[in-house]
Amino acid sequence: MLARFLTATAVLGLSAGMASAEYTITILHTNDFHARFEPISAYDSTCSAEDNEAGECFGGSARLVTAIEDAKERAGNYLLLDGGDQFQGTLFYTYYKGKAAAEMMNKMGYDAMTVGNHEFDDGPEVLKGFVDSLDFPILMSNADISGEPILAGSIEKSVVIERDGEKFGLIGLTPQDTDELASPGKNIIFTPPADAVAAEVERMKANGIDKIIVLSHSGLNVDKAVAEANPDVDIIVGGHDNSLLSNTIEGAKGPYPVMVGTTAIVQAYAYSKFLGELKVTFDDDGVITEAVGEPILLDASVAEDDITKERVGELAIPLEEIRQKVVAESAAPIEGGRDVCRAMECEMGNLVADATLARTRDQGIDVAIVNSGGLRASIDAGEVTMGEVLTVLPFQNTLSTFQVTGDVLLAALENGVSQIEDGAGRFPQVAGMTFAVDASAEPGSRVSDVMVDGAPLDPAATYGVVSNNYVRNGGDGYKMFVDAANAYDFGPDLADVVAEYLIENAPYTPYTDGRITISK
């Protein structure tokens, strides 16, 4: 780690510098980048070079470099922070793992980031390589990594960074259910976020640090709870649920910033589409007196940095042959946005569920369950390339088939809708079955009217199910599938199955048909 930052333990015994009567700093921030090194379309998938030249694209590393440099110059005094999930989402991650992300983040001069759940997608080994490649600290306070030899000693709970004579305590958070969302292995213990933050805050305060920032890959609702429980936290830079906070953009989840007491909470959607810019003023006691700003939309008005664009192009060369292969045609855009697919039946969910069920029907499979967290983008109308399919389904999951009783299937659906209010990725997209959801009911009693092939679900009957190996092995809370009978987790890659289904049904027409009904 570079000498320009200190761990929290390294500042024991040091007192904070004399604060001026008023101190202002700008917090620049990103979250949930998900390997979007190239510009993205309005559907958050890769944008073509032609559309980019026409000014129809957003984000990408080259625009982000320009926006960050401009914002740094505007601010003078700043911190550049990331709310986690640099990993996963495009062929860049599939091919390079964390190497490309580390290169670009170092180039942009980040000061710190937190560990997102997707940083664990390929286990502790890949995360360790990423950590070792960074020129700045990566943080995670609510996990005990001492039992994992690959990571032990590599990730700090918190750090202290000095800016313009003032010390800032930075604390990291990752989802408490990361063991269900990714592949951290069995040696890491995840703990409640508010408690972990409280412990680090006390350490900070004991050493005279009165300006405290939490980098939280936990979602807006958790961030609000953390702020409520820890009023000494000044700023929370969020991530995980891709919340767009804004004072001007229609449909935003809340204002920018969301204030809980004197704690300012910010988040900047995802996929490099925005750069968060929050200007904060502290009084002599380290209390925020003003927090103002707005996420910057990285549209065509933000020029791409030429050197970065050239480097991304070099990185893309090995990916081109795979990505440019046209596999099908879609008669209309296929909606796969997380705000839709994690809350209701969606077109992308139907496509993927239908494709998996069609592939396995002749194996005695009755129903398909797809976790919406595995659907990472929409697809626009017209030609569909393999690159677009892989952007939607980047995890290299394989088809899994197994057998469970009706009561287990019902328990799985209850798990799937148990966190619908949080936009959790466990929300189930299905094929071969229909069901109703009362979102206002208590979790565990929300599902009713389950029908399989037009007949009511029989709790005692055995059903053949197709999903992916991640869900079958307990991912996204589907632990009821772990001991399923006749489980086979080594089917074809899910992306290949969907690509073949699109070929067989080209031109594909997206649709929903009421297989999931939601009441609130």
C-alpha cells in the first residue's frame, strides 16, 4: 500500500489537526461500475461505435477520466471514492478478471473503495490479486477475514486519509449476505453493518478523527439504518442497489444527498453513467453544515479522453471475435433493467426462463426459476450479438437440473419475494408456472395461487426444476435447493442456452404474459 494513506491502527495516539472555522471538500464518487470500460447504451449494455459517434452513448472509462479530471480541477480539495462492485458485467471482466479495473482505477487516482459482493465472484484468489494491484486501500469492516489465509491482512476495516490539513476516517461495508450473493468461501464471516461501523467510529473518535465517511456497498435502505444507528458518521457513499439520487432527474429514488440527521447519503446509479459530486462544508466541530451537489450525467457532452479510449480499445482486441458474432434479431427492445426485473415479471426474465425450460423439457423438467440478480442489462431492438447476451448473462453460470417437492418449491418462491422492497436479486423469474405475490404481507407468507402447467401446486408432489448452478447451490438465499435430489450442475453455459434459443426463435418478440402478479 502507498505511504500516502494511513490505516486506522497507524494513527493511534495521533491527534487531529487544528480545524479551521469552516472546511469544505468535494466528494467525487462512483459505484457498481461492473466492467463498463466501453460506453454504454440507454439499456446499460455495450454501445456500438457508430452510436457512440452519433452521440447516443453514455459513460465508459474514457468519459469517466475526463469527468473526474474536470471535477478535481473544479473542486481543488476532493476525495475520489468508490462504493464497490467494479467486478463482473462484461467480457472485460470475463477475460481480464480484476486487472483492467485496477489499471483504470489507479489511472483515475481513486483514494479508496469498499469491497462489493461481486468482488468475491471468483473467490478470494481473484480479489487478492486485485487488492495487490491497487495504489489505494480497499476496505471492509463487517467481515472477519482472519480465517482466510489468502486475504488475511490484505483488507483494512478502515483507514485515515489527510486532505488539506484535515483527517478523514473512511470505513468500508459489504453486504452482510455476501456469502449468499457471491463465492467468498467458508472462511470469511460477515457481520451486521451498523455494529461494524459503530466499532470503527469509536476508534476514530478516540483518536480525534471527527470527519467520518462510510463506503457502503449495502443498498440505500441499509445505509439509512446505518446512519440512524451511527449519527457520528458524516457521509455515506453507497452502492449495491444502483440507486439514482438526484434533485433534478425524474424517477430518482430520492434527493441528492439523502439526509438522515446530519449524515449525507449519496449514490450515483451504476455502469459509469454518472459521476457523483457532493460539496460538503464542516463546522469547527466536524459537523456538516451544508451538503450540496448532483450526479453528473456522462453523456455525449463529456468528451472521451483520447489516451484512455485508445487503451480500452487495446484491451478490447481479444474480445472482438466473440463479441461481434450476431446470433439473432429482436423485434423490440428486451427489458432487463434491475428496477423492473427485481420487482415483477419482466421480458428478459421470461426470455431466460423460457430458454432454460425449453432446453430441459425433455429431461422431465417442469419449471424454471431464474434469479433476477443474474440479469445484468437490457437488449435493444435489431441485431443481437453474443456480446450483448454475455452482458446480460456474464457470470458463466451453468444450467442446473434437480428435483424438489412442491413445498420446497413454494419455500423457494417465498425466498425469492422476501426482499422485494429492497430490490434484491433473489426475485424469481419463472417459466412453466404462475403465482401471485402480496408484497404487503410478511416475508414468508407472500406467495399464493401457485400453478404448475395449469394445475395447483401439490406440496407433496415432486417437480423437476431448472435453474443455474449458483442458485442450485444456495445463492441468493435459495438454500432449500442445496440438498435437492438428482441435482446436476454441469449443464451448458446459460448465455449459450439463451443465444441458441434466440437463434431458434428469431426474430424474437419480447413479451410478458401475467405469469407473476403483484399486489401491494
